Amino acid sequence: MSIASLDRIASTGRWRNRPLAEKALIGLGFLILAVTLPPWPGAVFVTAAMLAVTFGLARVSVKLWLAIAALPLGFLIPGSLVLLVQLGPEGIGLAPGGAQEAALLVLRALAATTCLIFLATTTPAADLVAGLRRFGLPSEIVEIALLMYRFVFILAEEATAMTVAQRARLGHSTRARWLRSTGQVIAALLPRAMARARRLEVGLAARGWQGEMRVLSDRARASWLSLGAILAAQAAVAILGMLL
Amino acid sequence: MHIMEGYLPASHAIGWYAVSAPFFVAGALKIRKIVAERPEARMTLAASGAFAFVLSALKIPSVTGSCSHPTGTGLGAIIFGPSVMAVLGVIVLLFQALLLAHGGLTTLGANAFSMAIVGPWVAWGIWKLGRGVGLSVAFSVFFAAMLGDLATYVTTALQLALAYPDPASGFIGAAVKFGSIFAFTQVPLAIVEGLLTVIVMDALAGKVPDDQKLRILAGEAR
């Protein structure tokens, strides 16, 4: 997974042009349910609902989804195995009820991860960050975050090009060289990033930039009907999760 | 080390958001002041944040596994200062969650505390201390980056232990458990990152022929 791959999936996906409010309500709403409902059976319902929406409606490729999920699972495996053991005065032993606690943790973390991956694969990060304005984040911070988003892909491409060039010249042939090469990439990247920032700023200043980027958004507005339907589905999951 | 989405119980997730919030607000106020004085600083700050993000996606060799990635915490703190790093770090963590599924939204508060607050402040403190007692630049940078990384990792282990205390030995036992299971990857990584940061600072120092550029690297964005 490169830096751009998830954003590319989100930008070319079937749900790219769905209203932001709908996607945010689905992703964040179920995320809240995933961490607040009792993991059994609440988190299972959340996982099922999110997977149905991700694969059934948004048509995200299962193969890509699994590639994305591999990274968080690398944390989850050691992170849940820890709960199986306890450190007592007699040394290391199996924890009473540890298996159950670990299983519940896995269920909750999986449910929450499906929500995060849903958001990441259906909504470009820039849309989500721009949406943070509505939550009252100061506009300076949002602007910087959006500018940062624009810089990220340019710098990532430069870094990749430098790394490829080094590898082609045996720059990664030993561990020590690899480390040295990476250091050189980083050291070459920072002045370039600063120079690019300066050029962009000069160019914008010449066009009368006042420190705010206004862009036309032609996204459809969310309909109350669909928002209502999402809320109803979430209420149903919440009730089922608490009652069963 | 990022805590994954959904790993922390809701109460802990909210608690860590509350702990991190004052640092974020203080950094945001500072950035607002910088931007009001010099609107062009937006670009510098954005480029710095993007740099930190890209840096964290580079692969470096690690002693135990095949490879790992640097955090950039120490380098960022030395170059940009810890209070600005709190805000840039939070934005970087947000993008890491949304672009790489690394970390999470519910755990953003906890991750921000360990990676955007504790790590940078420790790294910056060690850097200042090292220079203050007359340590060479290379050693100061090495210890700042390495201890910054270790502080981040220890903080994360404590956060996990707080959420999942050991049934027999409580918080302390859990801290030892979480600390030791992740130590295999995190301790070598901290040493590698220390070395890497020395190489970077060394190479950067060679790239600043005049005072103007040095000023940019040393603190224009601070």
C-alpha cells in the first residue's frame, strides 16, 4: 500500500459522489456504536452492517479491503494475545477469563476497523477534513490540513523517485547503506518541500491570495430521507446490540 | 506505535482526547498567531506537516523484522519545536488513519498524546539539555530522537496497561506485559531512528550554505 493507494480507491470508487453527510454519518455513527455497545453481540452487528455497506453498496474490492486491513491486524494479534496471560507473584500464567476478554476486544476492534476502512475507502481524506469545519475546527487549522494534503502526494512521489534511484544504484544493498540512503532522502526532501512551499506561496501571492482557498463544490446535498434511513438502521443495531 | 481503531474502551478514548486537547489548542493558538503575522507561514507549516507524514511512510531496515518506518517525532521537534508539532502531529495522525488505516479515529486522542505530545516534548527537552551541557550536535540529535521514540513507546504501553490491567498484578504487571511484547520491535526501532536522524541532520547541515536557509531550517516555522 503506497500513500496514494487508499485515496485513489476513495476518489474513483462508486460512492465518491455520495453526500459527505451520509458517509460520515454511516462511518462515524457505526464507529461510535462499535466502541459503546457491548462487543457481544453489538460489535458483531456493526461489523456485519459495515461489511454489507462496504462490499454490497459501495462495491469496494474485497482484495483491496484485505490488503488495507492487514496493517491494523498486525497490531491486534499481539495486542489481544497479551490479555491471555497474567503476571502474578508465581510468574507467568494463563489469565482467568483472559480468552473471553481477548475475544471481546477482537470483536470490538474489528468492528471499529471496518468503520474506519469504510470511511477511508469511500471518502477522500480532503472531503472529511473539509467537513471538520462544521465541527468548529478553526479555519486556519483546516486550511493548513488541506494544504498539507495537497503537499503529501507531491512529496511522496519525490521520495519514491529518490528511493527508486537509490535502489537502482545499490543504495539498499546492505542495512547500513539502506539507513544512510533513507537519511539522505529525508535530508533532500525537507529543503525541497520548503522550496516548493515558497514557490507556491509566491505564485498565490501574485494572484492576490488572502490566505483562504475557496473552491467550488458540486457535491449533492444529503437528503433527509437517506439520513433518516441511516439513523433508523443504526437505532435498530443499537437496540439489537443492547437487548440480545 | 499506533494504537489501532477500536482497541481502547470508549471511556479511555474520550479521556485521552481530553488530555490531548489543551496541547492541541495551545499549538493551534500559536499557529493562529504565526499565521496572522505572516500569512505565508501557512505554506511552510503545511509543507512541514506533509514532510512529517511522508517521512513516516518511508521504510527503514529494522533489526528484528524485515523493515519498519521512522516516526519523525524527534526530527520534527528539533526543527519545528514541540508546540507546533502537537498540531502538525495530530493532523498527520488523522491522515495516517484516513490514508493508511494506521491508527484510528477513536484512538486519535491517545495516539496524539504519545506521538504528538510526549515524544516531541521529550525529544526537544533532550536536544536542549544535550546542547546545554555541551554534548556534540550528533550525540544530542541521537539521544533526542532515540529517547523521544522510547518515550512514545513507553507512553503507549502505559496507555494500553491502563485500559487492560493485569488480572493478577494490575496496572504494573500489564505495563510490563505490553512493554515487553512491543519492545522487540520498538527498542531497535528507536536506536535506528536515532542513527537515521543523525544522518539527516548531518546531511541537512551540509545543505545550508547561507544564514538565510539556516534560519528557515532552524525555526522559521516555530
